[in-house]
Amino acid sequence: MFLVRFSEAAVTEMLIYVDAYRRGYRELFSDTGIWFEKIILEQYELSAQSLFDSLFLSIKQLLRPSKVLGRSHSVKLSECHFYLGDRLVIISYTENAKKKERTVQSININRKSILF
């Protein structure tokens, strides 16, 4: 089993994505005049936190085993992808086999569009 670490850039990318998700629904459901507006916004706040947690745990689960399925190599970075619901998540990471560590360098998330 490998130890999975996240670079500051990777954590920032996850936080930016989750914040955009949160802001999108906050703008959509703020000041609508419906009586349960506050409940809707609270549910989306919980959903945003759940999205961050799921993303974080899914990446750790994918990169912990000694062999990562579906990965591709370049000179310094390896890359793999998975789906989190309908979202395509592409991870670039470095590996130190001697220390048994993998460090996530970047995360790209295919944004799920909000349909009206």
C-alpha cells in the first residue's frame, strides 16, 4: 500500500471546483421567494461537502494499491482517471517507489452542467 499525498495545487483545484458548485446553486436558489429556500441552500451546502469528501476518498482509494489500473506514464508524471457519478476526474501524480508514496499534482474535473 502506498501513502497518498496531495499537493497544495491539487487541494486548491478541488476546493475551487466544490466552491463553484456551491456558488452556482446559491445564486440559483437565493432570493427566489419560495418558503423553503433556506432548506434547499442548506442541502446544497451538505451536498458540496459530500462531493469534496467523496472526491478526496475516491482518489486515495484509487492510488493506495501497489498497482494502479488504467494509468498512463509520461517522463515524470503518471495519469489516471475515474468517474465520480457523472463527473470525469483526471489525476496527474508522481510516484516515489522507494518511500512508497504517491503525490497528486493536479486534478481536472469535467464539470457537470446544471440544467434548468
